[in-house]
Amino acid sequence: MGEPKDKDRLLAENFLDSSALTVKLYPDPALKIPAAPVENFDDSLRVLTGKMRAVMDTFQGVGLAAPQVGISKRIAIVAHEDLFYVLINPRLVDQDGEQDGDEGCLSFPDIFVPVKRPMRVKVAAADESGREIVHEVDDFIARAFLHEMDHLDGTLLIDRVSPLKREMIRKKMKKRGRKGK
């Protein structure tokens, strides 16, 4: 009975090797699949969020969701200035106001589109130990939280633009893929 558990741990450790975490680019189908809830709050979760942060920092991102690195779990991280948030199984509790602003995405390099979002949000999420925390954030951080939470539901940046703009972005991403960028 102990062998499968050890085997699973070895597989997980190999999977969590930093070389295994690469940012999925559109149109990778993994980006459109709603993520499953996290049920186990153990050391591997802390390792994963640490590796996600390393990937995000490498690409100078503000946020990253687990589906963007091929892991279909409801895990997102957001970092801005000296603030760092881990959002596990996040859910929107409240929202207020409105803001317009351009958003970018690591899965859509060099593409920015205007998106309307709430100005303030209250989000309940677990931390890496499973403790629930309610985050009340506004402005840019609210935008980042909601963008990453969209990824957990399989909603992409292009799902928030007009059909014409969506087609332009699709063509640009396909061209980028053909060039190997």
C-alpha cells in the first residue's frame, strides 16, 4: 500500500520541477478548461505556488493561474509592489464601482485589451495552509484578482472583447505560433 503513495510523490516532485512549469499560450486547450477545486493543503501546494511565482517573476507578470502552467487546479497568485497574494479556491463575495483599463496576459504575450472591471472586490480564498482569508482590494489589484479568477473558470482575455478584436488577436497568436515565438 505504501508503494503507490511513494510513487505518486515521486511523480509529483518530478512534475513540479521548475522545467515542467511553462506558460501555456493561446490557443492551448488547457486554458479553456475550468479548474478543479484544491482539496489537499500539503507541502506540494506550497512548492507549487513557489514555482508559479518563479515563473511569473521570470516573465515579469503580476498574476498567474495554475491552468496557465498546465495544472487544472483553482490556484492563482498575484504580486504587485510589496504585496503577494495566494488565492486557492477563490470566490467573489462582493464588488463595487467600475473601472476601465488595459489588461495583458502571460498567455497572450504583447497583447493588451481594454476590459471593464469592478473598482473594488471582496474575495474569499484559502491560503496554502487551507485557512480562509477575505481579501478586500481595489483598483489594479482588484483587476488582477478578477483576471486570474477568470483563468480558473476557463475565461480568457479574448472572451472579454468584441468578436472583431477577438479574431484579430486569434490571427496574431496563430502567426506568432507559426513563427515559433
